[in-house]
Amino acid sequence: MTCKMRIIKTGIAITCVAMICMLAIDAGARAEQGRAPDEAKKLKNPLTATKENIEAGHELYQMNCVICHGEDGKSKTRMASSMDPKPPDLTGKEVQSRTDGEIFWIITHGTKESVMPEYGATMSDTERWQLTLYVRRLAKPESK
């Protein structure tokens, strides 16, 4: 391989690494702001809102989310009242206007601004999608 070829390959490698770093930084900045990246908006929930999936999401919610977001998702808990910023009302427009993909992404990556943990390493994809279905259901209390 010629010297010129090595320089070109090295340049391409450095460019690729820089692009990956920029994407990671962008995703981190969005997590800090409680926003999912644009690609997350396009994700579609592969699960349907069956009774079993909603119940599984409810169980996950009870184990992981209720302490901050409360039974009804309105975030009126003792824990939430001591937080700054406060966790969002999961039944409100701010959350319910997001796509399933955005909700899934936030569950997966958490948010740094509100210290919401990331569940990507502790819940399977299926569990995070079930939790997404349950978050949707919180806005419809008559159908829980």
C-alpha cells in the first residue's frame, strides 16, 4: 500500500470516528433535555395493546416508575416533590404527544436533567415496549 493510500485510509477512519462521537454527543445532549433523537420518532411499537402486554407494562411501572410518577402517572409523589426539575406528568400533553418511539427511547436512555435512570440494560426491548403501552394507557384511566 502506498503512503498516499495510507493517508487516505487514516483520514477516512478519523472522519468516521469523529462522526460517531458527534452522534453520541448529540444523543447525550438530547437525553439531558429529555428529548429523543429524530430517529427515535420513527420507531414503531412491535407489540399490540393486549390485556397481557398492558398488565406486564403495569407490573414494570409498579416496580420501576411509581415512586416518582405515582400510581396515576401525574408525578404528585413525595419523591417527585423533592426533585428539580420535577418528573413530567405522564398523562399530560408533553408526554402523550410524543411518539411511542420517543417514549421507548427515553425509557431506554433515561434523562439526565431529571435523573431518570436508563432501563436499556435492565429491561428487555419487549419490557420497554410493554411499559410504553402502559404509559399510553395512563392517559385513559377508564380503560386501565
